[in-house]
Amino acid sequence: MAKHDWMIPQADAFVLANARIPACLSEGVELPPVDSELVACDLLVRNGNIADIAVPGQLGGAHPIVDCDRGMVLPRLVDLHTHLDKGHIWARHPNPDGTHWGARSSVMADREANWSVDDVRTRMEFSLRCAYAHGTSAIRTHIDSLGKQAAITWPLISEMRERWRGRIDIQAVALFPGDLPLIDAAQFKALVETVAKHHGILGGMTFLGSKPNERSNAALTALFKAAIANGLDLDFHVDESDAVEARSLAEIAGLVETTGFSGKVVAGHCCSLALAPPEEIAETVAKVADAGMSVVTLPMCNMYLMGRTPGKTPRWRGVTVLHEFAQAGVPVAIASDNTRDPFYAYGDLDMVEVYRESVRILQLDHTGPDWFRTVSTTPADVMGLSAHGRLRVNGPADMILLRARTFNEMVARPQSDRAVLVGGKAIDTTPPDYRELDALFERA
């Protein structure tokens, strides 16, 4: 089947007619419902913004018209949790066995041997071009920040933020072992200063298979105090494990209150909670809600890593209790995580794909019409980006146009014939060729 040609006019104003948009994103506009998830509308684009959203047939006049033929119009999407510095190293250092520990050892070996400024810049640029072509407007990336790598990558983050300004907004989180404040206080202090200098976020990876204890509490308390002292938000890798002892999520939620922390706290992964008894799940979810935290799940990556035992079929999906968090009023998001590296061998930073797969993995169907917020408004709000992930009058005409007419059609088939508009202008949706990275791997 030939790729659809959307024929977006090169005009200051035009109408996207006969469109369908997610009902949960139709802010302040009364529009006729198509089904429980979509409403019908026309959208007037003028000078790079959405000038009007109206009932079908009410916009037109002298403006050129693009007939969407009942196709879905989405905002450009927001990816709350990625690893741009690790991306696309699979060809150099694949995961030897598909496990979490295999991934960590492979990444450490590749980082030590190859992660120069040029290497990381080239792979980051490639990844951002993929995300941009697919329709992503903002990305938060976790950055390996241990030892010499912090001095290499954090200045590069500032450089990439400027290079991509107006195309993709970039935020960065320092990633390091959660007990670093106890192991090397001087290195931790220097890292916090680096993160603050480059307008980053403080993070860390909590103890994967350890029961919360005085040591873990002391390390996390030091992280909270450093964030408070430097005005930094927090974004943790939490309990990315199937170990019954991995229970730091409740510990983090408790520290929000005991330290008086007033910034934003995001907990990523939270895998092991899904294996807890029901009463523990309910208690932890309530603590996270009371603490005002947000949760982001990474279903494609964790489904790849978790429950992997040689010769055995995996028994679980590796995802957290997203439905229970949402029911408790916790802001929940879904994101890409890793891309073609030892932690996840696949992926392309395509948030349409991430949402499609998440509907299947997390069984988001049959449970309400608002799940699309997990890749649009919710991550945008967590990142403090009020103009992103939305379709609203006077907002930017940053949109993804699909031929799919329903969420069922969107989930059923890869949306390879989409159009992406940035500031009302159609961009090239062709992802970069993997061959562009060959020189990195040949040198290695």
C-alpha cells in the first residue's frame, strides 16, 4: 500500500476538516462524540497556532482545506523517561543473555571503552531525529553520571538542548547508584553541582534487591536534602526488580513528608510492587498519592528484561500497578525507556508505538477513555511544559495526523503513513538510516 500523501498546504492558514481528536484532550470545547474516546471537529491552523476548534463544517471560508477523512489528529507526544546516552550501542555491546544484570555489565563495558563526546553526541542526535520524525515534542533523558562520564555528558546535554530548541524540549536526570552519597560524598557533591549548573534533575537508582534499611534511608535522605538545598526536582529509578525485598517506593514516599520536600518527585519502573500482596499494594499506592508523587511505567523495556530465565517462558509482564495508581489519583505516564541498547534491544523513540504496545501489555482497553493522557498531558505537566501534549485554541499547531479513524485502528496497525506538523508546517517523517551509525561501530 502506498504511503498516504497528506498534501499539507504551505499557507499561513488552513483547515484540518473532518478530523477526530481524543475526547480527553478536547479542552473547553463542546464537540460531537464519535465514540467513548473520540470527538469530531475541524481545526483552523493560522500562523503556526491552532486558531479555532469547532464542530465539523463550521470552519472553512477562503482557507485551504485538508480533508482528514475522519482520521485522528493528536498533539505531538511527550516522552518522560528515556536514555539518550545509551541509545544504539547494541551493535557494539549486545546484552549477552537478555537479563538486567547482563544489560548493566554490557553498558558499563561500552561506556568505559567508547563514550567520548563525539560518540555520545552522534548517538543522541540520531535518537532525537528518530523521535522528531515520529512526532515527539519533549523528552526527559536519564544520564549516566558516575565518574568521568558526568564531565563528558552534562555539558553535551546543554549543547543538545540549544541545538534542538524549537523542535524538541530536552530535560535531563542524573543517573547513579542510590547509595553514592554514602560511598563517595565528594563525588556526589560535585555531581549535584554539575546537575544544578546544567539545569538538570537529581535522580538515582534505588536498591534493586535490598530490603529498605537504615543505610538505604540514609542514602535517600541525603538525596532529598541535596535536592532541597539546590532547588532540584527528583526522578528515581525505583525497584526495577522482581525481588520481594525491593520496596523502596514506600520509603521514598515517606521521605517526601519527613524532609518537607516541595518539588516534584517521579518514580520510574516500580516493577516489584506488582508482585506484592494486595494489602501492601494498596498501602503503598496510598502513600504515593498522599506524597503527591507521579509514576512512569516503561512497559516495553521491562517486559523485555523481567521474568527472563533460560529455557523458561516468562511468567509476568514486569510492569507496575498502573491501574491502581490511576484509580488513586496518582498522575501516571508511559514512556519509551531504552532504545537499541542492552536494556532494550528494540524501539525507535516512537511514542505512537509505545502507546499502542502499552494498550496491549497493560490492558488499557475496556477501562476508561482517558489513558491517552499518559503520553500527552500528564508527562507534559510533570515536566512543567504547559504548551505540550495538548490540542487547544491559541496553542501551538504541533500535531500528528493519522489515517486511523479510531483507537482500535490505531492500535491494530503501525501508523507508518502519519503526518507530523510543527508550528503548522509539515516535517519530514523519514527516520534516519541506521547506516549513519556504522562509522562508530567500525572504530570500536
